[in-house]
Amino acid sequence: MVLDSGDTAWMLVAGSLVLLMIPALGLFESGLLRKKNAASIFMQIFFGLALLSVMWFVFGFSLSFSPSEHGLIGDMQWTFLKGVPSDEALPFAPTIPGVLFVKFQLMFACITPLLLTGTIAERMKFSSFIIFISAWSMLIYYPLVHWVWGGGWLAQLGVVDFAGGIVIHTSVGMAALAAALVLGRRRNYGPAIMIPHSIPLAVLGSSLLWLGWFGFNAGSALAASGGVAGNTVIVTHMASSVSALIWAGLSWVRTGKPSIVATINGAIAGLAGITPASGFVSAEHAFVIGIAIGVISYSGVVLFKEKLKIDDALDVSSVHGVAGIVGSLAIGIFASTMINPGGVDGLLFGNPDQLWIQAVGVAVAAVIGFGGTWILMQIIKHLIGIRVTAEVEDVGLDISEHAESAYSDEEEFMLDMDTYTEELQEKDEIFRKRK
């Protein structure tokens, strides 16, 4: 295997673009939440980035991509990246250094669990969050990566996922539903607590996410040579644009006013939904897929949030989960080896079996995402608790969990801090009297 300088240069850029998505996620989410919880989102994301990076370096990559006998989980031969070459390639990416493939996949391993910050926002204890994302990565994400991308049993069955619709978005989306159900609704749940504190911040975050997604999807070609990476860029942009228009139009019809918040969420849904199919379908088929993603993911928000009253704070279950399922199944219909000779053909190109194969992959990711998350959350809930107290939630996680404020209003900060301190003193006094 001969290293290619062009492919190596592109993958250096692509990995950096995916890294950009992680602080962009913080901007997007914090802008859509209340001001008193903005700093807590950034703390979760930046701390999570550091923690999940170390985990990937120490054992995550080895569990995900090293060989296994039964296709269930990798062994530990690449622990601390021992034996991963810096001047030779690995079989997964034959034209770039092995350590560069590790770095690119590292970014996926970091951003995937952190997408769940949009679900648990404004009410989960930081200590519980740390345990949750660590356990979620080890017990859900690493096995799924091995099963689909590491040559495991789903890959042997024929399941394909170009950049993470099954491994990332389906598993995260269904995990979001489970997490929201176990956590319960935020206090005073309703429209009054769902007003974004900074729409410009959210728009900036979504714009940077859109930019970074070109590295996310086109980088998954693992090469710059050939036409796959170039086709992936235009397909990704097309689906995101169409889905954004769908969400804007549906919000206009339902409320009488077109919503910028709906529009940027629609764009993110389009990006998430086209991710699994982006390396296998044409631009015209991406247009059709984008319509389906937009309509179905928007309907998911109406179902989960409005009808079922599930408090998935930033609609991760729909924007990522429902969208990812649509895109993953679309492979079974629209994929073509004329677009990617190393891919598969779908129903329209003479291979009807690919649709049920993709359905198996989606079902497995959905079950392990929902079921695994439900069990993890219940265990953490009974061991140390998962939710902050009512007083903490009212004051905000910025002050109560981190003693910091996202904005430099010193007078307001001190007032909130005094209020929180007084409430703690009152509770302590009550506790002492009871004893």
C-alpha cells in the first residue's frame, strides 16, 4: 500500500473540519437554550472532547477497529495506538498513514456522544454526564463502529453506512428518546422555556456545522482522488438545502410565519440524513432524499415534542435520529455503483435485498441506542442520581454547577450566586433541625 500525498493532505483538512464541528455544536445548542445554561453546554462539550479523545487513544480505537474472532468487538492489540503505523497505511484507508485514519475517526468518536448534550440540556448533573458519555462510548458506540466499519458482523451481512447514519445518527437519535424519558421534562415545560436566548449564535453554529460537515461526509471517502469525495460534497449540500426549505415551509404553514430556528434545524436534519447515503447516491436522488428527510424529521418533532410531550430539549431524536434512519434506508433504494464502484446497488439498480439489509442495520442501531441508553441512565440514576435539584435548575446550571456565567453581567451573576447560596443554607438548616 503506497501512501498518497494528495489523499493525506485532504484527510488532514477533513479531520480539522470535523473538529470545527464540535465547538460549532456548542454555539448552535447554547444559542437555542436559555442564557442561564449557555456556559454549561460549552463545558460539557469541551470537557467531553478532551475525555473522549483520551479514551479513543487509550483503548477506543483498538476496540473499534482491531481484528476480532466473532465480529463483536475488537481486541486490545492497538491499545495506546501501539503498532499503528505512522508511515504505512491500515487496510481501512490504504493511501493515508494509519495514525491519520485514527485521528479522523477520533473526531467521530468525540462528536457522536456529544450530540446528546442537546437532549439532556438544562437538567443533567455534570458528574452524571461524565459517567454517561464514557459508558455510552464503551458499550454502544465502539461496538457499533466495529460491527459496521470495523469488519464486524453487520458489515459481513452487507450493511453499509458511508459516514455515520446508522453508527452515529440512528443510535444517537434513539438514545436521545431514552435519555429524555428517563430524565423527565424540564421544570415549567412548555413554550415559555423554549425561547432561544441568542438566535444569531445558533445561526453561526449551524453555519459552521454545515461547513464542517463537508469534512465529515467527503472525508469519509478517505481519499481525494477519484470522484467519490467530489460527488459527496454536492450531494451533502443539496440534501441540506432541500431539507432547510422543507422545514421553513412547514413552519410557515403551521404558524403563519417562517422560522429561522426551523430553517437551521432543517439544514442540520438534511446533513444528518444524507450522511449515510452521501457516498453512494447521485445529486438528483439526493434531492428526493432531502425532501423525505425534511418532511419526516419535521413530523418527528411534532410527534415527539407536541403530541407525546417528550422533552428532548433540542430535538436530537428527530433532527438526527429520524433523519438518519431515512437516509440509511434510502441507501437500499437509491445507491448505485456507478457513483461509487466500491459501494452497493439499491432497489432502483437491481438489488432489492439491500433495502432489508439496511433495515437490519437500522434496527440494531435503534435497539442498542434506545435500550442501552435506557439501562445506563437507570443505573446512573440509582447510583448517584442524574438530575439536578429543582433549585439548581431554576438558578441555572452555569451558576450552580460551574460558578460561571456565559455573559459578563457581574451584578446579575452575584445576585444569582447569592440566591443559590441562600437556598443551600436554608436546606442545610432544615436538614440539621431534622437530625
